[in-house]
Amino acid sequence: MKEYSQEAVNAEIKMALEKMKTPNILICGQTGAGKSSAVNHLFNDEVAEIGHKGESCTMDIHLHRGTNLNIYDSEGYEIGGEKQQRYQNLIFDDFLMKPENQNIEGVHLVWYAIPAAGKRYTDTDIGLIKKISETHKVCILLTKIDELDEEELKQIHAGLKREFSTIQIFRLSIIKEEAVQAYCDWEDLVDWSYNALPDVCRDRFTSALRRGLAEKQKRARIAVAIATSAAAAIGALPIPIADAGLLFVNQSIMIFRIVYLYRIKVGIGSILSILGTAGVSAFGKLLAGTLLKLIPGKGSVAGGIINATVASTITAAMGVTLSKLCYKQCCEMLDGKEVGFDVQQIFSSAEFISAIKECMNDSSFESTVEELKKEGKERG
């Protein structure tokens, strides 16, 4: 089996990143609708500062480029006949439908913000939303719902639903009080956006999210499934650990993708550091040497031989466990806790080994591995 170099691993990671396309979201609506606040609430800081001007696309629309997400930010419109008509022309004719904008930088989703605090929506809102929906995937953000009482919120929400029977409406507020958040649809907005995006955009969208833990879990499972299926194929002809470079690269890419999705910044650096200092083979031998001991009776491991069962079981256990630990990390960070996370420490920690053993001792894990292999094979 070919020994893989650090350069080869870097090339694989680069290729994985290139396959992840950057989603582009246009956010528009009335002035003061809370567009910036909604973006800041949902996404990590590097894409969230849309209150400042980015690259100019038109006079009143600016592109804010993030590592994983691009936001087209409309400055909004003020009530008034000419201003409202000008805004409609700006958004639809001069931007969305302009030929030069129909390229790789084209808009995947449109979020149209209507402030609930105003207790009204205009003919411009109605006409523009319906027009956008003919060519683009659009949803309505009903923002600042904390400024209404329950009955007022019910009325404006019901009115919007009557007007836009086929368009999703999400009630939002950045006020943290539990009573307010009980009426909010943040998770539903994330879920709708995730499903509305092309699959090639979902990893970057998920990584950009400050929250969206359900989507992070979903994409992490896909990464584990693909790696588990690949591991089974690699081990189809039993191979010595010493020659298992391709298997270790496969596992390393899986680790990278999981950590990337959960936005564990230190973790990404740690993976590359491990690979750079110890080499792929040494890293893989360390993991395999530890984990093989946890699979008594699963295939031929005598003499350090890895077969398809062992390869897929180790890979699945590593991925499932790492995803769980990353999920836990994100939950703690969202709760305001200061936590440190280092991938190298995780793989040598008692918690990781204990979690791996828990996987192996779970009577249903074998069927989980088979499900992951099947899912990964279907995804190619």
C-alpha cells in the first residue's frame, strides 16, 4: 500500500474544501427591520459584521464575504411611493435578474425581513416577495416580535400566511428571554435554509452557523458514513497496519470534516500539526494500535492485519465519538462556558477511549456500522 505524504494529505484536504461551495444569501426588506441582528444572531463573527459596508455590488447592496458564507446586504427601503418603487427595481431588476449576476456569485437564498414592530407590511413587500419567489427560493423573516403582544403577533402572522400561502414565515427576536424565544422560529429558519441550499453548499453553511447543532450533527454523520464506506472498501483486501496509509488518510479527512463543521478552530490546526510532525502513517498507527485492542473477535487483527470489518468499525467508532464530543463542546460554548479543545488530546484522553468502548459494547453498533456503510456507498 502506498505511503501517503503530508503533501498528499494537504492536497486531499484542499480537494475536500474545494468541493464545498460557498452559499450566497441576499437579505433585504424595510429599513430598520433588524437584518444585521438576525445574521449576527445566527452566524459566527467573521460573517456577521454586516452593519459595515462590504464590496459594492450596486449603490445600495454590498457583499460581505466570509470564509464559509457570503451575505448580500441590502440597505433597506423607507416608506414612500418613489422610494418603494426604486427599491423593487433595485432588488429584482438591477440585482437578482441582471445578467452579470447570474454566475457563480449568484444568490442561492433570499431572506426578506419585515419588522413586526411596525404592525404592517406594504404593497412593496407583497409585490417584491411574490416576484422574487418566481425565480429564487425566498422566505420571510418576521423580526422584532418582542415588540408585540401575543394577540398582535398572532394577527400579523396570520395576515402574512394568508398573503403568502406557499412561502415560509419565521418569527424572530434576538431578545434572550425564554418567554420571547418560545415564539421564535430560529431552528426552523436554519432547517429551511439548509434544505433549500444545494447539497454542495451545505457543509460551509453548517460550519458558518453559530447554532444549528442539528444540521452540524446531520452533516457530520454524512462525513462518517462516507469515510466508513471508504474504509470498508480499503480493507476489502486485508492489509498490514504498517501499509495502511490510504486508510489513515481517509480517517484524517473524516476528522477534518467533522471538526470543520463544528467550527472547532484549534482542532483543525491540531490535526494538521499532528500530520505535519508525526506523519500520516505514525498518526494512523497510534490510532489503530489503540483502537484495535477494543475490537475483540472482529475480523483478523492477528499480526496487525486490518480487514474490511475492522477498518469500517474503527472508522465509524472514531467518527461517531468525535462528533459527539464536538457536539458537547458546542453546547458548552453556547451556554457561555470557556472550554479548550485539542484533537490530539482528545484522541489520547480517557473520555475518548471510554466513548469508543461504549460504541463497541453497544449491541446495536454493528448495525450502525452497516447503516453508515450503506449510506456512504449511496452517496458515492
